[in-house]
Amino acid sequence: ATRLIRRRECDTRSPRIPILALTANARQEDIRECLEAGMDGHLSKPFDRHDLSEAIEKLVAARRAA
């Protein structure tokens, strides 16, 4: 899905949508695959509210800096 979203963003020159992977897959290989697919971040389960807030804040900060 992420690859399709990224492709459509390029085709339509749409602004980049931040995508955060929320998954039970926590191996380095899994994280790498998510990022290579075009996701902006990765959060492995189990996570709590603080972890999610922190991950979202990083995405927002990165978007502002771009």
C-alpha cells in the first residue's frame, strides 16, 4: 500500500503523506523493508501511548524541517 501511495504522490505531485508502520514485526530486516517501501517510521508492538506520541512527533518535526 505504501509503494502505491508513494507512486501516486509522484504521479499527481501531491504532498508527501507521513506513513508510520505499526507492526509486530521488529526484526531489523522488517524495519528496513518498511523504510525501503517508503514508510517514514516504524513502531513495533507492543507500544504505549508515549511511544506512539513520540513517533508521531518525530514525523511532524521531520515534515516541518523539509
